[in-house]
Amino acid sequence: LYFHEIMIQEANHMRILHLWNNIRHIVLAALLVATERRFKGEIHEINTLMDNHRLIVKAFLSKDRNYIRQVIQEHFEDTRKSVNNALLPDHE
């Protein structure tokens, strides 16, 4: 979860940082619950999640805006599914 904090801080975008500061506790709580539930039954998911975060770093280092957008969009979609599955188990 620290990864997300660093990414937001390093973006150095005041509006995003202000928004983040207002919602961070809610987002972090949702991510903690989702992460715990995701790994509880499927420990192999840890490696997948770490690989996905490494891919985000690689995308930023590439400075290719389209590649960054694609990788971040895929990560958001995966995160949305994990949070929904953890908090709303009947929701697909």
C-alpha cells in the first residue's frame, strides 16, 4: 500500500495530492480488506500482484504515455474487481 502513497506523492500534482489526502483512509481501508481476502485463499496471487506493480514502475520508466495509460488502466480494473469482490461478494 505504501507503493500507492509514493506514486501519488511523486506525481507532485497538487489537486491529486489534495484529493488523495481527503480519501486516503477510505481507499487504504478498502485495499487492506481486499488484499487480505484476495491472499487468504490464493497465496499465489502475491507474486502476480508484485509483478503487476513492477510493470507499473517499468511503464513509468519507459516514459511512453500510451504504455503508462494502458498499464495503469489494467491495474485500476484489477483493483476495482478485487475491492468489489472483497466488499461486495455477490457483485461481478
